[in-house]
Amino acid sequence: MTATITAPAANTETATPTHTYDLALLVLRLAVGLTMAAHGAQKLFGWFNGGGLDGTGAFFTMSGYPSGKAMAVVAGLSETLGGLALAIGLLTPLAAAALVGTLLNAIAVKWGGGFFTSKGIEYELLLTLAAASLALTGPGRYAVDRLIPALRNHRLVFGIAAIVLALVVAGAVLIVRN
């Protein structure tokens, strides 16, 4: 008797195609990016029942930030431009870093209000972690970054560097806050 060795049967289930992941990253980028851009528009222009620069500046001053109106401009631009860039997948790690830095400050302001909304940090933490995740994973195939040769292939180191940058800048801003 001779033994016959056979190769294992081929897996008949196909692996999830990378396009599925790319589509999921697009949906996540659009959700986080457009949400944050809308928050930025509230700060800058008073859209969507926002406070505009004057109301947001007063809030920043009340929250202990120096030059509240200038900080409102910085936060509004970071959220609007970072959110739009994240949504279209342009300079994705830096766009995500802009959002992470701004959201870390929002978390610091709301800290002590518990976890669950409306006074807690649940919402801000979810957006922060989603933006950080996009910095680490990259934008996927359906992004403007794919059209820029230097950015075509996302590197984990880009995402890590962007998150470190966000932590440093957010920390510096929090230091100047009373």
C-alpha cells in the first residue's frame, strides 16, 4: 500500500476584496470629516445654530483659553479644513491630526462631566479615535492622496507621526489654557 498525500482543498470562499475596505474607509472619512467640518462652520460662520466667532470666542475665553476669539479661529479652521481634507482623503494623516488635536482640547474642556453625552466626553472621544484610526490606516483607494505620487502608498509611520504631532500641539495649547 502506498500513501497518497493530497493538498488541502482550495478555499472556495473568497476573501473580502480590498475594494470593500476602501469603500468602508471612504464612508468613515466622509462621516467623520463632514461632521467635523460642520462643527468648524458653526465656529467660523455661525452655521447650523453655531455661535460664530464671537460666541465661540466667548466660550473659549470662559473655558480658560487666552485670546478666545483667536482660538475660535484656530479651532474652526482646524475642524473645517481638517474635516474637508479628511472627507476627500487629502493629506489624510495631517487632516486627521488637525482633528485629533482639536478634539483632545474639547475632551479636556468637558473632562469631569462623566462619560456619556451631553456633558460627558463620549462623542468627542469617538470622533478622536475615529480620526486617529484613519491617520493610522490611511485613506484607502478612493482618496485624493492616491493621485499624489508621494502619498500614494500610505505608511504607518506617517500616521504615527501625525498622531504624535497632534498630541504635542494639543498639549502645548492645553498648557497655555488656565
